[in-house]
Amino acid sequence: LSQDFRLAGPGRESFVYGLPELDKEAIRAAERIANPGCFATAIQLALLPLAGAGLLSGEVHISATTGSTGAGQALSPTSHFSWRSGNLSVYKAFQHQHLGEIHQSLRRLQPDFREQIRFIPLRGGFTRGILAAVYLKSELDAEAAQKLYQTYYRPHPFVHVTPKNPDLKQVVNTNNCLLYLEKHDDTLLIVSVIDNLLKGASGQAVQNMNLMAGLDETAGLKLKATGF
């Protein structure tokens, strides 16, 4: 679950990057998995279909908010929930550690993508979940974008393209990701919501374990959102 082996490099050759929606077959054959970061998961799921079709062009802009559990177990002045509750703040603007993972995966699918990813992470006044608003210039119209995303994620049981703008409560306590698309003039917006502790961490680890062991990918992960 740590970030030590997520990026390719010397001594890390035996680790497969564990995002099933990127390369499920490599995970099935792997002996070691580097589980992705929570922000990296939410953002990559918003962009993989475009990269897979070679349609990323120009800068990508992201504003994404995470709950207090995204800070881990250690307390700090900015992670203690008595401070986080009812509060909102930016941190690590344009330099978050998950950017390396995102670039690596997108370039794997679209090697010619060399544009900047402008990522603003925010700390939210809630406990669990990530909502990422990702937007970029695109020549696709709304219908074509919907079709592209639905086709890409058809083999992936935990990612759902939804016709309505999603809420965090729809995914908290699940391993699901909901994606919502809008097109305004030449700009495509993709909203991605996940539970940072499940699809963004331990749930994805179980999903990867299932794939490695030859089990049903969804085993132990048929969970109900706490908001319903």
C-alpha cells in the first residue's frame, strides 16, 4: 500500500502497478503489486479512456478534495478532525506526490502525451471520500465521450459511468468509482468519486489480491454505500 514501488525504476522491476482498469492481465500474472495512491486512482480513472484512445491533448486541470482519512493515522494540526470539520484548504498545489503515478500510467497508454497536469488537492471537512473534477480541451462531443467511457469500462465491475452528477455518499464504504461527464464548448469535464479507504486503498488491494489468486474480482467487495 505504500508509494515505494509505484514508479518504474531500478530495483522495482518485479512490482506491477496495481490499477486493474489499466492492466488487469498483468496483475493476474504478478507476484508483487504496488497499490496505487488514492488521488492517483480517482484521477486516472477519469482519464484512462482518453489516453487509451490517444485523445489527450493540451493541459489537464484537476481540482480534487479528500476527506480527513486521506492523511493517514498520524495526527497533525491540519489532519485532526476537530480542525478539519467545517474547514477547507489547499495543500501541495501542483506538486502532489501522486502526479508521478498519473503521468506514468497516461504515458503508458499514450506515449506522446507530454502536457502538464495542473493538480490542486484540497483537504475537505469530511471523513471519507475523494471528489475529483477533471477538465481539459477535447474535440469529442458529449455523446461520443459517453460512448468512449462506457466501452472502456464495460469489462470493469467497479467503475460506472453515471448520467447524473454523483455525490460522495454514493461510493463511501464501497469499492466503486462513479464517473460523470459534461461537455461545455470545447471543454470536457469528468467528475470522479471514490472512497479513498477502499477503491483508493484497501479495497483495491483486495481486488488485486483476488485477481492474483484467480478469484472472482469482486469477492469480498460487494459492499453497500453507507448513505443508502
